[in-house]
Amino acid sequence: MTSYLDFERPIAELEARVAELRDTAANSDVDLSSDIDRLESKAARLLRETYAKLTPWQKAQVARHPERPHFKDYVEGITEDFVPLAGDRAFAEDAAIIGGLARIDGRRVMLIGHEKGADTASRLKHNFGMAKPEGYRKAIRMMQLANRFGLPVVSLVDTPGAFPGVQAEERGQAEAIARATEQCLELDVPMVATIVGEGGSGGAIAIAAANRVLMYEHAVYSVISPEGCASILWRTADKAADAAEAMRITAEDLAKLGVIDRIVSEPEGGAHRDRARAMETLRQAIVEELDGLAKMNAAELKQQRRDKFLAMN
């Protein structure tokens, strides 16, 4: 890992010291193994203790970590035979939402999700995961295709929210989000959604009104960002930590409230520290949920979604 969050500075210092000792040992005859083992144990213990008591605001920072896996990483890590589908057949292609046909552990699915990008160029290309109306209309088209061919829908949510620009509003942003949410609820096939990073507002729920909603333990899910909430309530984004605490954005809180159905564990230190392990854990969870939903018919799937979301208050 090359990037550390502010609250990880003590961990960063210990791991930097371990790296220095390893470099010294590799270029000299001095035996530093005992010192390295001691510092590694201390760093691992500090990492474990730190992540065991993260505040909601710290979880929001972890959810936004630049090295956290994104949609394209999951395509490579948990699927086979991915065939991308593009365009909404009405206006344009929106790179903030990607989707296509795929197999997960041999099961054919329609995979849809937000892509934030991994560097400056790709983040600009994918608009930081903030979709415009054509992105949601593309998602609708893919869900309709899945419905036609009896394919389960799997969605991976990671967005600060829908794009708030004037051009998006001119092209019917609110209507597109509402239609995408409606399409999720009207599917005759199973749908499993996972909040893998940020689940921001209508931009998230548009592809997450599913039979089963999973969430990584260090992801966040809310109607507005902590900074946005703080700006409204306190007229300053400096109160973001207080807003995050009040909004109940963590997986633990949302599971208690019945907003999500299952918490997916992450490696110690977050999914970005061990991407392969994090993605394998998610793959197993998705497969288990798909297998459970496969026993339900179309009417039961629709009714389950209806009952699930009407029960939230």
C-alpha cells in the first residue's frame, strides 16, 4: 500500500520503519530479523486495534480510499467471460456506469456497477463514478435484457451520487433515477446489490433496489455525503465527522435498521490492503445469495422486494 489515511499515520510510521530495516538487512550482513518481527507484530496489532474501532467518518475515508477495488477490478477478480454492453440507445454512452454479461462461478448474470477510475485520466473519463441520465438509462436497458433472458442481476455500487450538473438535469436526471429504481423493483429475476465503496443518494439506490443488499464492512451508504449534510445543517463541511455520526452510514447501523441484509467482511486494514482476498469473500457471498434466490419464482421475487422496501421507515 502506498497511500495512508490521516488516522493511519502511526501505522504508516511503523511500516516505514519495517521497510527500512528490511532494506538495511538486504544490503548488509547484520541480522535484523528479531527487530523486524517485533515491529511487524506491533504494526499488525495497531492496524487491528485501529480498524476495530473506526468512527463513521473514518469508515467514509476508507470507503473512498484511492486504492480500493473498483468495478473493473471486480470484473477481473470475480467474473469470467465478461462481455461489456454500451449506450442507452437514446443519447450517449456514460462511462460512470459499466455493465455487461458475465459468469460468476459458472452462473450467468448481468453485471452492472459504478466505475470511479484509478488515476486522474480514468477518473475524468468515468466522471468519478457520478452517472448522468444516460448512465441510468443504460442500466435500465441492461436490466430489461436480463429480464428477457432470465439472467440474475448483480450490481456493484460505488458512487458519491448522481452527477449534479445542469446538463444532467436538462436530460431528466431525476426521472432516469426513478425509472431505474422502478426497473429494479419490477424485475422477474433475482437481483443482488453490493455497496462496495460509497453508496451515495439516488445515484446508488437506482441500481440497488434489490432482493438482497450486501455491504462491505467499511463501506458507507447514505442519502447525502457527510460533507453535504454538514454544509446544510452547520453551513460548513468541517462538521462532516459529526454528520457522519448522526446519519448512521455504517454497515453495522444499516443492518440494524434493516436497510441492508448482509455485511461482507474485509481484510484487516480494508479491502485495499488485500484486494484478492476481499474480492473472493464478496464472490462467495454473491454466489450464496444467488443460490438462495434461485428457489423463488418471479412473483415471489417481486413481492419480496416490495415488502422489503415498504417495511423501511
